[in-house]
Amino acid sequence: MLHRVVPIALLATVALAGCTTQASNNDSSGKFKGDQRLVANAVEDFESAASKGDQNKICRDLLAKSLVDQYAQHGGTCEKAVDGALKDTDSFGLTVESVAINGQQATARVKADRGKHDVMQNIALTKQGAGWRISQFG
């Protein structure tokens, strides 16, 4: 069942952030330049879309085609799976701490705000067209 498969991966990122319904006001992409900034922007765009419950934008603009296809192979749609994951999530506060790029692949080291106990996680991204898309959650 797709609804159960995606929340584990997706919530590994967005649900780490705690118990409020606030998105982070922290623009962490400003400390990066060039492609590193574009990678950080992709993570921040994900955070923003998740906080708004915009599963269409997440699937259409922010997830790599390979990840969207993976979700669809489980018998549903990306949008339905992301919608279920977002409904189970209270907070989406993410801060990009570092970005490493190796060719067409990137890794963003992300801090999820959990109050006193922040959680660090890696998010993999891949260059797709002119932009960066999330290809795997840590």
C-alpha cells in the first residue's frame, strides 16, 4: 500500500521537526552560492510546500522523477502518498547546514527543529533539467 510506504521516507524528513504547525522562518540558503544555493533552495521549497500541504507542488516540482515513479509503482499516486504523509506531520522546520555536490548528485545536511533536541539528516538530490530535485530522504 503506497500510503504506508511513502510516509516512512517522507516523514523521516518532515516529521522530525517537532510538534508545532509552524514552518521555519530560517532562510538557510543565503549562506550558499551557485549550485549549493540551488540545492539549499530546493530543500527550503520542500519545507515551504510541506508546511502549506501542497502535495501537488512537491510531486510536480520538488521530487525527482525517479522518486515520483517509485511511489506510483506501489499502486497509487505521488500526490496521494505525500498528502497522507503531510496529514501525519505537525511541523516542517528544516535548516540546511551544509551542501556537498558531486557532479549531478548532491547531499544536503539538514537540521530538523525539534526544540531542545534537533535532529540531523541527509537529503539526496539530483540535477534534473535546470534545477535540483529531492531523490532520497535520509
